[in-house]
Amino acid sequence: MKIEILGTGCPKCKRLTQNAEEAVKELGIDAEIVKVTKIKEIMNYGVMMTPALAVDGDVKASGKVLSKDEIKNIIS
């Protein structure tokens, strides 16, 4: 599983990354977490508001910081 955090590195993006890392750890799943910070790459996903979370190339949420539990529900 590939989890992508789409954002330029703002505090909200960093929090979303941390929440994703905690969710993966708690579920004990094998997932690669990647940060996508280039605006052109983010726009290729159709995302206009960051931070956003994509799982295996499919955007699951944008414009808000998902909680650890929300991320766990998405990836489990």
C-alpha cells in the first residue's frame, strides 16, 4: 500500500503525515508513506486544497487534517 501526503510542508501537512504514520503503526500494516510537495504533482491529482491524502493513487480527502482514527478507517 502506498500512502501519499500531498502538501507543501505546512504545519497541517506535517500533522497529517504524523497521523498517517501512527495509523499505519497501530494497524501493523506494510505501507509506504510518501510526501508529495511539488505543486505540479499535487495538481495532477486534481487537488486544489492541501493537505490531502491519497491511497494507492486515489485521493481520499483534501483540505483537512484527518485524524489518526479517520486514516485507520480509510486504510483498513
